[in-house]
Amino acid sequence: MEQTAIPHKLRSTGRELIQPATNLESIREPASFQESVTSLFHDQLQVDVASPDVDLFETGILDSLKTAELLNCLETRFGINMDLDDLEFDNFRSIAGIVQFLRDRTCNRQEGT
């Protein structure tokens, strides 16, 4: 089932209401993406990550359930849809990897690919 961003309406993720990012230009900068992803881990997943380069799988921060929750949160917060074909776990191994994945996805979406 495909989710689309609903302007001017808040969506619930079960813990708090969040609004999908509508101005991708404002979060395109690496620091802004990193802040947004870090806050997602803290606010939505209820975990703190010491560094953007920490291996999230090796440290046990992400397991299969948390990974599924993370993907749902990323789709909601950034208004993107991910297919299984799009997912490579190395992209989600660290916050830095997630940031790069999101930058690539949002750039491709704006370019029409």
C-alpha cells in the first residue's frame, strides 16, 4: 500500500505526530539531513546513537523489528516510498549511510527518476 504525504495534515507514527518534509531544499544539506535522521532515532525509535558512523547493526541498535520501524519512519518523515528492490542494508548500517541514501533518493525524485 503506497503512502503519500498529505499537506497540512499531521500523520501519527504512534509516538508523536509528525509532518512529512515538504521543503526538500531545506534538508538537502548534509548537516540538516544528519540532524533530522539523528532526531528520528532519538524521538521515534527511542535510541541515542553516539556517532553518525556507528555500525547500527553490529552494535544491536537496529534489529529486524527496529529496521522495519526505521523504514516506516523514513518514508513518513521524508515523504519517500521504498521498494524492496531499493533496499541495500549497507545503506542503513550507519546514520551517515542513511543520510547519503536519503540525499540520493530525494535528488533522484526531484530529477524525475
